[in-house]
Amino acid sequence: MNRRKFIHNISTTATAGLICPSLFLKNKPYYKDLIIGHNSHQYKIDLNWGTLDKQKYPVKDCHEMIQDSKGRIVLLTNHIKNNILIYNKRGILINAWGNDFPGAHGLTLSVEDGKDYLFITDTERHEVIKTTIDGKVVMQIPFPQESEKYSLANQYLPTETAIAANGDIYVADGYGLQYIIHYNHKGELQNIFGGKGKGNSNFDNAHGICIDNRKQEATLLVTARIQNKLKRFSMQGKYIESIALPGAFICRPVIKNKHVYLATIWSAEGSANTGFISILNEENKLTSAPGGSKPIYADNQLVKMHQTIKVFQHPHDVCIDEDENLYIAQWNAGQTYPIKLYRV
């Protein structure tokens, strides 16, 4: 899937008008006043945010981003010269560290006793690593051999974590055997569920996971990317429902102020360089798709989504700050730095 050639003809109708696909990241002045998105969530584009000297601070794939308790934007890349780049919101570099995470993929913030910690999933090391915000390793969780689902470390390719209020850790093995592994705060196995398959409780690319606290009872939202769905589970791993997003190959869900934000790495039939951002409202209906087609529902079913303007190649994560501006990290995008979208 991720090496297919770009063969899909993209519709060029966007809310801003007719946009020529050949403008893709080449005509920066054109993007200066362009507004993308729909309804209440529309944005201006900053293609220059966070740009650095590539010789000193190179990036490979910009996989994920979070905002820490100080308001700084933390980027995870799989370039071992600097796995972590820490910016202020203006895109000025504050700190850089990390040389030991060649398969750095997932980045989750956990605040414990007033201190920030990072959970990093590494697909090449086949483990989850917990660090302080400045890079000191405080815990490592290896492949879950004790679950009896895995016999070899290389079967385990974790892509994401979610941290519950009590410190419990949920790991999505999105590139491995597709299980969700539940640990307590000490890294002791509590439960395992899911696995590769076509059933409601199974996954095809369980790429991302988050905890949904928008209702009285917390639940898990898990990406089933190749199935173009979000799947909801209880915290004990019981399947509840699926949210269909036809045409959207989504990465991890990120919740901010009742909305769910999803980097959509491919769209339509899954061709290369067709990404955009999906934003769901509190009823889990698509309300805006910056870079993508206008949300349309027919008979209560979402019409298949596709890219309409070539702002993004392969969006891999969305970080949302307190002003609801977006920071977009991209996989396989020519080793470019993140894009910032200013909400208007």
C-alpha cells in the first residue's frame, strides 16, 4: 500500500475554488492567503513553520507530534541524529535529543505528578520506551512474549500508545500481529485483544489508539486504517462500535475540545501523495477535511472522501494547540518539516 504509485486522478474542487494539483508544495506564495477546510474548522497554511538547517537537524519521517505542559511542540522523527525536536509555537527550535530510536513511530505525552513523560514506540527495536521530556529512559516494555500471542520479537511492531488516567498503558501493534496490549503503570501485562482479521473486534493496520473521555465513561478509539474505520472498545477490550470513514486511510485519533482529528495518509483508493486532515465533531461525523473533499452525507452515510488540493503528501499526525491551530507531521514527504495550519 505505502509504495503504490500515484495513479488516482484527484478532483480539483475545494472550498477555496478550483486548485491546480501541480501547485503541490511548489508555489509557496500561492498558499499564503489560501484557506482550506470546511464549516467551523478552516485554516490558513504555513509551509515554512519549523524549517531548520537540514545538515544540523535533519528529519527522515516526521511521524508524530505532541504539545507538552509548557506549551512546546515536540516532534518525533526516525532520524537518529535527533529523534526529538522541541519547538516553541512559532517554530523556533528549543532543544534536540535522541540517537537511539531508528524505528521511532509513536509519541504520547503522559503527565505524572506534575512531570512530563514521553512514550515512544519503536518498530525496529520492537518495544515501547518511556522517557523524561529531556530524554532520560525510565522504562522499557519489550515484546509481549508472556501473552502467548508472540514467540519472536520481530512479530511485534508497535505503532502507538495511549495512557489512561490511572497510568495504564495501551499499545497498538499496528504493523505486527495487530493486537492491542494492555499494561498497568508498571508495564505488567493485564490484557490483550484484537488481532489481525476482518471481524468487528479485529484489525487490518491498528495504526493508532487514544482514550476518548468525551462521555461519562472512557473508551478506546483504535484505528483500523485499511478498513477505513475507527473502532471503539471498552477499556477492558470489548468491541462497541465502528465509525466508517470511506476513502480515508487514517492514522491515530487525537481528541481536542470534543473533536477528533485524524491525519489521513492516503485517500480515495489509497494512492500515494493523496493525504489530507479529517476532523470529526462530537457526534463523530466528519465536519471538516482540510485539503480534502467537502463532507457530504447521503442517507446518513459519508460519501467517499478524497484529496482536493495538494497541500499534503502523507500526513501522519496532527497536534492541536490551545488556540486550535494544527501542526501536521508527514511520513515520506521528502524529509520536510511539519506544516502549521492557523485556524481562522
